[in-house]
Amino acid sequence: MERLLDHLQADKAGRSVRRGTKEPYDNLKLIMVWKNQFRTEPFHYRLKLAVGLKAIQQPKIAYDVLAGKYRTSNVNSDVVERICNSLDVDPLKRLCGEIGRYDLMQENHSNSAKGVGVWVSNWLERFNKTPARTTLPNMTIDKFTSRRLKNDKIFRAGSFELAEEIMLVEYPRFPSD
């Protein structure tokens, strides 16, 4: 656990939970103190925790954390807004076009970022309702391929961080074996 705390760069409050108690420390309390510490920007807890768990040779738990088995499979909307706010005007407009939200192209920067956040939060639900469709060479594209192609377009539009966040939601279901 000490190696995990080092990797997560836990502050003194988190370490005091581990060291300052006479009874066996509570791992959940320790992780909650780490999660609730003050941060200056939105933070992707699942990714950071999974990387830390892999670093201390706990890949099964790391895959389960990435898969959302321990809470949620949604992207943090604050993270998406921070990513969008870091984009210049043209890349943000290009991103809005790629996701099919042309109405956001006319909005101001912060409203466009919030709109992209709403779109990403509905990412899995929207594509789960999408039926398989036939393309020109009579090849059927299922919902998984359709989502992958959409994420590839987002990546090519220059929104690398956003594509990575979406991939964590899209492809987190690694085998736990």
C-alpha cells in the first residue's frame, strides 16, 4: 500500500490515515482521503488509480477499475470541459462538427465546451441505441465499429485528450483473467 501511495503522490493527510492508527487501516478511507484532496483542475481518478495499481503489480484490479466495475463508466464532465476550454476556437469548431453538433459552432467558447461535455456524457447510451447499418460495399457496421470510427474522427480533428478520455469509457472492458 505504501508503494501505491508513493505512485499516487498522496499528501500527508492520506499517509496519516495509514500510519496514525492503531487499528488496521481502512483502504477505502485511505483512497477517499486521496480522492478528496484539493486539486487545482479536474482530475481523472480512475485512470490515475489504474496506472498506480499496474505500477505495483495489481493488473487485475487495475483492469476492473478501468472497466468501471467499481463505480461508473462515465467521463467526468469537468475533465471534458477543461479539455475543450484548452482548445483554440478553430479546433473546437472542428470538434463540434465531427460530433454532429453544428449548433455549438455558433456558440461562445464555454457554451460549446459544455455542449461537448453533454454529448460525451451520453456517448454510450446514444450509440447503444444505434442499429447496425449497411455501408456501400454491403458491409454491416455494428455499434462498436461505429463508435470506434467516430472516436477516430475526433482524434483526427485534433482533440487527442478528448479521444483518450472517450477511449477509457469505450474500451475499458479489458479481460480480468
